[in-house]
Amino acid sequence: MQSFPAFFPLDGRRVAIIGEGWQADAKARLFDPAPAMVTRFSAPPKAEELKGFALAFVATEDAGERLAAVEAARVAGVPVNVVDQPALSDFYTPAIIDRGELVVGVSTSGAAPTLARDLRTRIEAIIPSAYATLAGFARSIRARVLASRGDFESRRRAWEEILRGGAGERALAGDLDGAQALADRVLANETVAAGVVHLVGAGPGDPDLLTLRALRLLSDADIVFHDRLVDPRILDMIRRDAERVFVGKAKGDHAVPQRDIEALMIAEARKGRRVVRLKGGDPFIFGRGGEELEALRAAGVEAHVVPGITAALGCAAEAGVPLTHRDHAQAVTFVTGHAKHGDEPDLDWNALAREKHTLVVYMGVETAPKVAARLIEAGRAASTPALVIENGTTPRVKRVQGTLATLAARIVEEGVSGPAILIIGEVAALAEVATRLEEAAA
Ligand SMILES: C[S@@+](CC[C@H](N)C(=O)[O-])C[C@H]1O[C@@H](n2cnc3c(N)ncnc32)[C@H](O)[C@@H]1O
């Protein structure tokens, strides 16, 4: 260890910034959200002027001024940092992640600040901003935890139960009253079997499209129920010792019936476990997330929904197809092509056949011939561009272009079996442009 990380309390402390220009401004900005009192000096102050300061930063181009400022700080006994001059500094300024009470500093001991900043960006991505609320909540109950638990070991256990259990979850969700109530029960030695279920959208495939919240919940879960459509690279992000239960549903082949999935989640939450129900795309778009949420709430189980990028948005973005466009589409509709009864979906074809309107059909590979025929019958031009995207945002992606007239035949020719979406409308032709641009760039 080349340098020792330590944290200076800022509440009511004075910080000196010596120098002018953007570097001095940048140092001053570090303290914008802090309770410190910042004093700016345009020229080196005298040692007496620095007495009582907690920290001093020197950011001046002039070497003579720099040395004078360092000298003054040393005489005044104030630790000093000189921008870009580690040899003159008593301490280094780390790359900082500021979450209120929770502060993370990354330092390369002055060797390569850019490396520290890159690392900060990565760490920042895994520490949600809600941690500031969690840390503030921890501070608010600190005195009570100390008072109610005599020894270090039982305090540690109480903190774990509060912060990793339901109270922590509620604080992260911004429900401080709920968090407080659960923490009270832990401190009163009541058993708190307050499990929770998160219905989490895994996006269409590419793990980079997961939300930060989904990532955090996967690395925190006790048990994960997942679907067939969740990409294996996303399953790799689940906490190693979490239990995984495949409840996948292939078309017409319900591995675990819906009611059983709901009952399993309820039973696990009632044991006090952190349950994640991981679903492809977004849980509320053709994902039965609504039914699951209703069942959980009816059973009195705490449940939250984490949105995911739905297949239409992920696949269209990847293909360079804007689903709405000033010139080509003033609206977009997502429909299911699944035929609940008979061999065609029960949809309002007249409404869907409107021009300058994009239609995205989920689960529509099998019923594509009927969908195309009904739209043409209802007045949509047979020449309307159509695009099929199979396994979008995964390495197995396949895109097939055609028109409403050729859609069904193209699906058969290209051997598309799904999962795939159909994009029907003028914007579908723009995929060709995007592909040509990609090819030209390659
Ligand atoms: C039961 S629905 C679930 C939709 C999901 N909740 C969502 O928001 O994307 C399954 C259908 O979503 C579409 N789908 C899901 N992932 C896809 C992908 N990577 N590429 C193309 N279509 C996909 C297909 O139409 C598939 O049949």
C-alpha cells in the first residue's frame, strides 16, 4: 500500500482553495454538496490566515506562488494538496463517488489519476444513488442500535439483519417509514420474515441492456425464478450461491404452470427470502407481470417491479429502426400475435391498418400469414415494408426484410422460428439503410 486512505469529516470544517482558474474551480466544486466552509484565496495567504483550516488545495500555475502556499499551509499545520504535484502534496485527491454519508475514494497514489477516474466510473455503476438514502437511514438509527446491543458482535448481527433485510430494501426504495418500522422490529428482537419479490426485466438478451437496479438485485438475491428467454450471460450475473429455479415457458409447453410460479414465489418470500423473478424484456409487456404482481399483493407479499428494455425497443435500436419518425410514423402499437382461440389473434385490424403507424407484433412468427392478410384486407398497402428480427441483441440475431405481401414467405425461406418480432410500417425500410451504413463502415 503506497498511500493510506482516510476520510476527513467536513461538517463545519474550513477548506482553503488557493489559486484561480478552472483547476481551482474544479476543487471548489468538489465541496458544493458538502457541509464544509470553502474559502478561496487568489494569491498565497499568510500562515496565520490558514490557521484552523482542515484542508488546503493549491491550484496555481506559478511555481513561486505554489511553494509559498505550501510553506504557509505547513507552518499553519494544515494538510495540503497541490494539483498535479504529488511530490509537494501531503495527501492525494482521490476520484470520488459521493453518495452522501457513503463516500468512495479511488486513488493511484498520484501515479495515474485517469486510471482512478475510469475505475470510479465502473464502481459508480454498481452503487445505486439510493445508497445515499440507505446510508442516511443507517445514521438515523445508529444511536438506537448502539443502545440496544451491548457488544460488538450482536451489533454487527443487528446491522446485517437491518441493512441486508427488508428494512434495507425499503430504505433503498425510498420508504423510510417502512424501513424504520422493520428496523424497530429487529431491535425489539421480533422475528422479521419480511421477504420481498422483485419482478425484474432482463431486457431482450444483451447483458449490457440490463438496468443497474436489475444488476444489484441479481447480485443480492437468495433465489431467482427465471424464464426460457433470459440470456445465459445474464444468468451468470446472479449471486453464485443464490438458488436458481427454471420456470421457463416454451410455446404451448408450460414447464411450471403460472399459478404454481406465483405460489412458489409467495412461499419463498414468506420464508423471509429475497426473491427475484427474472423475465425477458420488460415484465409488464406481454410477460404476465401484471398477473404475478396482483397475486403477490393479494397474498400480502411486498413486491416491486424493475422495468426492462422490451424486445421491440432493443431489437429496433439495434437494427437502426426508429419506431416513430417525423416523416414515417406518428404512432407505434405493440400487439401480441399469439392466437388465444383458433389460428389468428383477435385484434382490431382496422385500427392497426392505419398508415404512418408502426406495428410491432410479438409472438407473431406462426400467425404472420394471417396478420399480413388481415392488415391488407383492412386497407394497409401490400407494399408496406416489414421486418422480422429474431434473437435481437444476441450474437444469434437474424433480420429478414420484406413487405406485407412477402412477409410470410420470407419467414419460411429464411427459417425463422423465434423468438422474433415483426415490425410492420414505413420505418421498417430504414433497417436497410442502417445495414448499408454498417457494411460501408466495416
Ligand atoms: C412472452 S413474450 C415476452 C416479451 C417480453 N416481456 C418483452 O418485453 O420483450 C415473448 C416474445 O417476445 C419477443 N422477444 C423476446 N426476446 C426477443 C429477442 N431477443 N428478439 C426478438 N424477439 C424477442 C418474441 O416475440 C417472443 O416471442
